[in-house]
Amino acid sequence: MAVDLNDPQFVKSLIDKERRANRPAGRWVLLPIALATIAYLTPFYYLFVTIFKTTPEYARKGVLELPDSPAPFLDNVAQAWTIAHLGQAGLNSFTYGLCGAGLAVAFAAAAAYGMTRLNLLGANGWFMFIFTGTLFPFQMYLVPLLFGYQRLGIINTWLGMVLLYTAICIPFPLLVLRNSFSAITREIDEAARIEGASEWRVFVSMILPNAKGPLVALFLLQFTFIWNDLLFSSVLANGLEVRSVMVALQSLQGTYSTLGPNVVITATLISSVPTVLLFILLRKYFMAGLQLGTK
Amino acid sequence: MADTATSLLSSALLKDARARERRVAWRQTRVAWLFIAPAVILVGVFLLLPVLVNVVLSFTKWQKFTGLDKFAGFSNYARLFAVPYFSEAMANTALWVVGAVVLPLALALALALLLRNIAFQETLKSLYFLPKVLAPTAVGAIWYYVYAPHGVLNSVVSGVSGHGFDFGWLYDDNTVTPSVIVTFVWQTVGITMVLLLLGLAAIPKDPIEAARVDGASPGQVFRHIVWPLLLPTVLVVTILNVAAGFTTFDLLWVMAGDYPGKRTLSLAVYMYYESFSNGGWAYGSAVAVVLGIMVIAVSAVLAFVQSRVEKSIR
């Protein structure tokens, strides 16, 4: 086919084609997105109307109707807080999250340093050893941990929970940090070593500051995992003084509970505040952490 | 004579240097061990040792309030296939795996393709991602009331149809599993979409442009260019969701706590129920072993497929 650039019709068809390929999404795209988003947000809407209702009001009205006044919210919070002992549970979960995620990332970083920077015999073997910890479903740990914790007397203790959460949060950060540390140029630490710095000094003041982004992202991911965990804490620590915030929340819920949905939903909101706040404040790190997971 | 002396001397020096080198290497190895020791010990003691113990326990008769002394051979495993609960739990687990893989992927792909070119993309992305930050326990507590007889879903259905509706979605044998899967999809579709959008953004524009100029339809462009390049991302998402499909526990336990047949909801629930509600610890660990074998087998197949796909792209 001969191309005649002087043919106005041909030029027009080319321009049309170009325009069609590059046009921004039309209105027809917005409709399904709007519908999907409304359906998607309905549970959140339900949450926000329910926390402002009293129990009789909830029973009387349609579940999606607006509340009479925002006043019952404080009473709902007070009820949820005292009945579920959310203060103690929150303190427990915060301790588990802070210690577990902090220690796990620290130990994973140390191990990653040992594997990438020092002449470690069988570094790959040790890596595979630790990485094996991600292969098995959590269900395989439960009964033996219960068994061992009973023997050792660390069932229903902070120590037992922190040890388990630390161990379970080590393999994934190790995988990520091994890659990030390999990407840091060796010239910096070689220079420091020639100056006579100890390995510990090199690790703390050369390597760690160069991996701040991944370290923060990994800490956030692991903290969220620990805060959100129900499975391990319900088996290994269900005593009132040591139970996690999710075990406390779960205890409120279900048929045997005599509480109104308004109180349970308020407890749900309270128990989600820390991780949602972290997500909003540190969205950048969260998304970065997400991408770490796929590499 | 002098020659031998120098050679002796130099060989001694060499020996000395080698020994020093070995000492330095040995010291570095010792330091390296110190660096990896906490991670290796914790993972070994709290993750890998329990897996071994779990396998051993599954051959015993250990129960709540009884000793551990009796070995039971394969009787726990024989019992798995003798009771109806196990096969029902297995069937529901299969439904979970398929649902957890196919539904989030299909919906997230549709959303990702729709969202790609519109304004507020960032806001919508964060909005859709938010449920993933919530604990499954919290999500389950909210959705428990979505499905309740006097709940959100029934009130929407009543409003649309004009008839009063008070169906107990979480109490009926036919609707309980699909209902909880829908909740899982609600929580997972956002993160799946974000991952797919990352994958889509990495696809080069040139081949798509070229195909368009050559007159390829959008469907053809998707099938022959976008999909093959997106496949590695799709596989990553699949691997994550297969594992979740096999092992989801919190959502089911929280949402279907009142369902009379709840032990059959999935293998993860069955394992927990038999171990900790019934006190059959050895039997529960046998269920865990079966679950573990299936998860590892399916993950191995997927990892193999993944390595093939990545090789074919490079």
C-alpha cells in the first residue's frame, strides 16, 4: 500500500487512531469503579454508623441508618475497654510487637551481615536453614510449642510470646536484608576495616545506616503481623494478664457474647487504631515493604 | 647449602604466614558465627524443632490429661480417613484454595486495568489497600455483622428486592464457606491490585504501541503482550494466595464460630478444633502434617513453574 501523506483522509484516520490510543479513560470506566468502590466501602460505612449507636438503638433501626447522635460513642468505648480489658491487652500486644519485630529485624540484620560480609563457611547452607522456617504452615508449630512451653514453664508468659514472635519474624527480613546488604558497595567497609574498625563497628556504623529504608519497612510489616496475630496468642497465651489484643477482641464476639454489636464494633475500631495509624503515617515505607515481598 | 637454608627459611616463613592466614580466617569465621548465632538458634529451636516434634507427636496417643508414653503407629492417620469431618474439611480447603487464588486475581486485574488511567489513582489505591492493614480478627468481627440475620447484606437485599430478608449466611451449610471467601477477597483484592499495578507499570510501552499501530485489538494486545509480561507478577500473587487459601484460620474462626459444623470449614480449622477444643493433641498434629505436606507440594510445583516462566522471559 502506498502511503500518501498529502491525502487528508489518510492523515485524518492516522490522527484519529493516535487519539483513540491515547485518550484518557472515558466516563464508562468511572461507573464500574464508582459502583465497586461503594460496595467495597459499605463495611466501613457500617462501622462508622454503628460506633455511634446504643444497643437498643441498633436493634430498633436498620443497620445502615444514621445514628441519633454521636454521644453513645464514648460509652461504647468505655464498655469495650473495660469488658475486654483492652488496656492490658493493648500493652501486651504492643510489647510483643515492639520486642518481637525489633529483635527479629536486628537478628536478621546481624545474620545477613555475617552471610554477606564475613568469610562464613557454608553461608548458603545457613541461609537455607533459616529460610526453611518459612516453608511450613503455622499449624505445624502449634501443638509442639504448646508441649514445649508447658515443659519449660513459659506458657502464658511475655517471654514465651516474645521468643516465638522473634523467631517467626526472622526468615523474611533475612531474605530481604541479604539482598540489600549485597547491594551496598564493599569499598566502604573495606576502608573501615583497614582503619582498624571491628566487625561490630562496621556493621553498626557503616552497613545499618545504608539500609535504613528496608529496615524500617521490615519492622513495620513484622510489627503489624504480630499485632494482628490471633492463632499463636490464643494457643500459647490466653491468660487475662498476657493475652493479645486480638484474643481480647475475639472474646467479645460470637453468640455467647451478650454485648451489642455496637460495643463489639467499637472494640474492633480501637484494636485497629495502631496499625491503621502506622499505615497512614508511614504509607511510603509500607508500600516499599510490599515491593520487597515480591522481589 | 645456602640454597637449602634459604628454602628452609622461606618454607618456614611460608608456613608461618599460612598459619597466620588460617588464624585470621578462623577468627573471622568465629565472628561470623556470633553474627548468625541468634537467628540460627531461634529459628532452629522455635520453628524447625517444632516441625520435627510435630511429626513425632502425630504417631503418639497424646491427649489432654494423658501421658505421652503410648506410641500409636499410624492410627491417627487411619482415623483421618475414617471420619467424615476430615474429607469435608479437605473439600472446603480445596474450595478455599481455588477461591482465594482465582477471585482476587480476576477482580484485581479488572480493577487494575480500569484504574490505570484515571485521576485519584493514588487515593483509590490506598483505600483499596486499607483492609489488608486490618487484622483478620477485626475484619471477621465486622463481617460477622454484615452476614448476620439483622445485618448489612440482608438489609441491602431487602431494600433492593422490596421483601423482608433475614437469612443467616454464616449458619447455612451451602453459604458459610462462600461467604467467608468473599470476606477474604474483600481483604485481599487491594494488595493484589497494587502488586498487579506495579507489574503493569513495568511493562514497556513500545511493543504495545507497535501492536496498536499494526491494528491489534485491545483484546489481542492484552493476550499476546500484556499477559505474558504480567505472568511473573501473577505467579507471585498466586503463590501468596495459595498459601493463604490453605491456612486461613482467623477469619473462619471469628466469623463462623457459631456454625454448628465449624470443624469441617477447612483443614486449618479442623486441626485447631481437634487439638485445642477437643484436646486431641496427637490427632491434631497428624492433621497438621497432612496440611504441611499439601502446602509444601503445591508450593514446590508453583516455584518450579515460576522458575520456568522467569527463564523463558529472560
